Amino acid sequence: MLAAGRLRCSLPSSAMASAYSAYHGAASGSHFTVTALGRWSSINKPLPREPSRRDPPPLLGALLLIGRAAVEKIKTLHVYDFDNTLFKTPMPNPAVWAGPTIGMLASPDAIASGGWWHDSRILAATGRGLDEEEPRGWEGWWNDTVLELVKLSLKQPDALCVLLTGRSEHSFADLVKRMVASQKLDFHIISLKPKVSPTNQKFGSTMHFKQLFLNALVETYKQASSIKVYEDRPKHTRGFRDFFAEYNRRQVFSPTRGQISAEVVQVADKSTTLDPVVEVAEVQNMLNLHNRELEKPESDGRHKRLRIKKTVFFTSYVINPDDGRKMRQLVDIPADIPHQHLKHHANSILICPRPCPEGILAKVGGMGSKLLWEVTGTACLDNSIWAVRVRPVPSTAAYHTDNPIPLVVLALRKGAKPIDAGKITRWDPVPPGNSFVFETTVGERVLLRVEKDDPQEGEYESLFANRSTKRKHAGDDDWAPRNAHGPHGGRNESRGYHTGRGGRGRGVSHRGHRNYPRGGGRGGRGRGGFQGYRSLDDVDRKNDAGAYSSYVNYDDAFPPLNEAPAPPQAHGSFNQGSADGRAPARNAGGNSADLQTYY
């Protein structure tokens, strides 16, 4: 009390009034206070701040000095993005889904629950799932370089460390905080996108939200001379650099705190994918919820029932990757061919394009059947196609290939087609000791699609994305052998060509056969093909022309993790776990199909 008395006497009444007025003016007349900035945060953690308005006036002078020191000690601001910057966020897997479906999953409008980026269960399914990953801190799923930078920022006494993500605060705050806490990352601020800003502003985009936050951050901590922002998306990196350039330009003509040294660090994309079976299960659950929403009386009628379908590009004897690498070592591919001009294969022996007819499938033993093969020769055609010739083991084993002789395409130069490997006539014998025997498994090259559920569509018709290619199944009798190849006579019955409208066979036309070298034709990837997922926040909204265009939206379309609705009734189930020992998938249904068979 004595010290306070001296302090009170040492301040003239006019100075005290001025200080008091300035303090309360800053609190009530400005949005840029530590209290206001704290409203952006999803954690209840005190920030380096000015004194509280509730403190008694006799101590105001001292508290002003202490508060100013607390705020002024922050000299640098470190802001980290979450998805694919700090954390290796699972993305829709292009090896599982057709390109148009990836756009649909990312769109906030196509699925009633909001899709991939609005359903917290997708993020919670990372790795072995929330229950197993949380105790082990999601080990292996962090960008280790950025993780170490965050830890260094937290140890720096003059740095304020912020986690800033466009994820919905309502749906993801609980999960993101648990993930961060599992690594003991004690951020000063964790800011997810709320429905409106603390000043009741609506966000036009995730970039708009982040720029409003960054403006509040630098205006609150005016003594900070520098800011670093870590971001993985080039589009957002450019946006932040433009924002700070414009901010510093304004400070020249209308200063509010002075210019700030801003560095936006472009982080290498660290995106990953879920276990394929888990991913399909989670998408199926989203579709189940979507279809259930349509049954409610308040449904707006904008959406249609959806289901998962598959596109089969070809059926083949699938080769183990290790055996494929051994095969490629048998041929000399020129080292001067640019990497982008060379495509490696060595993964299959073609049985037939598109789905395999039941008759041929029975002859090769059915899906999943095993067969041994031996490499007998190598060849190179026009310095563009490298292949090996193979034969079954034993030589009397029944088999079927779509080529005149069984072969494996190892690599293709840009412009070459796998079908041209059938033109090879000269094969060089494999040197003694280099030949080896390998095992194959009968399987399909499949991509999945999410499309409208058409009750009138047959199971076979659903295998084709392009409706114009769908043909009514005419039976196995339409499949006649072209020729008997090699010493095995009729054992290798190659698929015949069919003529006339009645002889197309099981959904395969001449065009379908020719399109096989291009990856199965248009049917599997849609008109535009898969162009790659553009960014996390820039999800797609379907435009009037029916295409998905870039649009940013993080509406709270799905409840947070701890408010998830009861799981839908299951009409089918998955086998427990996966080949790599990851967590078993949840029961899922809707199509009455076992999604395990898609892999």
C-alpha cells in the first residue's frame, strides 16, 4: 500500500486521468486488444497482455507499466498452418477414386454432410484411428521439420506462437486440440474458423478469415517487428505475401503501428492417404448419412441418393512390386531418357481389358487365384517399349492372356502404347542364372466412383462411368478365341474380336480395347480426368455447367467429433483390419456390397 501511495502521489492528476482515459479508450474504442484477440482462440490460455479493466484504479499506473512490458516483450510472431504443413493430412486417394469423385468429395455441396473436409471423422480416422493414435501422439503423421520449428518457437521468450487453420471451429476444435496436445505443443493461440469473427464479420473465404486474424494479430502486438507464416499451398503463400505487402504500403500513408518484416515460408506438401479400406468405409458412412438426410421431411430436394460404384479398367495377373523391380533390372533402359518421358510398369500380365467374363474368369481360377511364371526373354521395340516374355510354371498350366504371347510391359517411352508390345517379334534369351520364377494373383485395376443411385441400373452397367459405353450383357457365348498361341494350344484362349450390334461381348467394344493403353479410356476418369487435388481449403463447388470450380467454404456442415450422431444401420461389413495391421474399418452399408472386394 505504501508503494502504491507513492506511485499515486508521483503521478499528477492530469497524467493519471490521461492514462486512465487512454487505457479504457484502447479497451472500448479499439478492436485490437489482447482480450479481443483471445476471442479468436479455441483454447482458454492467457496471452501476454495489457492490464485488466477490472483492476482497481489506485494500481492502474503500475499495472499499465507491467502490462505494457508484457505486450512489448513479444518481438516476433510465428504462425503455423495445420493441414499438410504441421500435420500430414489424409487426402482423397487418387489410387482409389476417379477424378470427378475426388472433386465431389471435396465439394461442400455434393454431399449433405459437407464432404471430406467437413466431417471430423475423416481426420480422426488417420493412421490407426483416434483411440490408438492419440496415446502415441500420431507418431509418423507430423511434418517433423515444422514440428521442430514449432517447439523452437515455443521456447523463444519473445515469440508468440499461433496455430491457424481454416478448419471449422465448431466441428474440429476438439479434435485439433487433442492432436496438438498429444505432442505437448502449448500454442499461445489455436485459431480455427468460426462462423463469424469476434466483431461479427462473415468470411468470404478461408483466406479472408486468415487475413482478418493476421491483421488483428499484428495490430494487437504492435511492438513485434517481424512475423513468419508457414504455409503449404502456393496459392495461399502468394495471398499472404500480397496481404503483407499491402499492409506495409498502408503503414506509409496511414500508420497504425508501423511496417512489419513479414516472411511467408512455403512448406513442401506433406499430404498422405488413409488405409484404403478405412477410407472407403468412411466415405460409405458419409453416403449413408447423406441418404438418410434425404428421407427427412425437411429435405430441400437438392440432393439425390448416392452410392459407390466401381470402374474396372482391366483384369490381369498382378505382379508383386519386388518381382517387378527384378524384371526391370533385366533390360537396359537408356539413362539419358528424361524421367518425365518414361513410365514404368512391370506390374501385370494382361488377361483382358475391362471386366473379365465369367467363362474366362473361371478358366484362370477366379479372382485371387495364384499362378507361377518364369521369365524367358527380353525385348526392346523402337527404343520405346521394354518388355519381358514369360511362360507359366508348370508349362502345362492353364492360362489366358489378351496378347499373342504372355508378356510383361516393363517401361514405355512417352507416346508409346502398351498394346504395341504385341508387335515384338524378336526376343533375346535371358542369360543363364538371370531367369527367375515369380508368382501372380488374378485381380482387377479398379477405381471407385460416387454417383447417383439409379434403381434401374444393373450391376454390370454400374461398372462403367460413361453411360454411352454401357452395353447389355449378351452372355459368354459372344467371347470366342481368336487364335491358340504357343505350344499350349487352346489353353491360352485370347479374347476374340466381335462384330455386329449383337456381338459386343460383355461390355467391351473395339473402342474399349483400343482405349486400354490410355488407362481404360474415358469411362474410368470422366471427361476431364484426374488433375490432382488443388488445395485443402479451395474445395470445389459445382457450377451451372456441371463442373466443379474452385470455391472456398468451411461451413459447419457436420457436428464436432464429440457430438457425432449415432452410426447408421449397417447392411454389410468389412473384414477386420488390413494387410498392414491398421485399425479395422467400421461397419458400413448402403450398397449391399462388400467393399473389401474393391481391393
